[in-house]
Amino acid sequence: MAKLNIKPLGDKVIVQRVEADQTTAGGILLPDSAKEKPKRGIILAVGNGRLLDDGTRSEMQVKKNDEVLFTSYAGTEIKVDGSEYMIMDESDILGVVN
């Protein structure tokens, strides 16, 4: 993977989706048009936290390289040097996969 030259701000994170399954549980090969976009990804970069009313920053609950689950309509998709990424709020993340 190429070096990503984007630094998210505030409580934003940059996520790269994991690849969708190519086949069903029964072994049927899925065309691209039938694949559901995965709601799982790897965090590539995190912002420095949400700015609080008292001027301090909240601590981010996720960190680089965490594998996360997120909501269906989370984030904004971007393309950098031919690779697709998502920028989303930390609040769009449902959980960290252990």
C-alpha cells in the first residue's frame, strides 16, 4: 500500500474497506454488481480528537491499524492514487473487531 498523504482533522478517521466476499456460503461466484459493500475496514489514520467546549480535545477511542465495523451510510468515499478510502466521524464506528 502506498503512503497516504492525508491527515484527518478533529474526530475524523480514514478507513480502507476490507475486500468483499467473492462467493456465497454455497459457493456461488458473485459478480461485482451483486456484492454488498463491506461495513468493515482498517483504520489508516486518526485525527487528534473532537474539540470540547473547554478547549481541550477528547481522546480518540480507536487507533491506527484497528479493524472496525461501521454503519452502512458512514463517511465520504475518496480515491487517492487509484485506491479507495473513506473519511468518517469516529461516531460512525460501531465497534472494534478483536
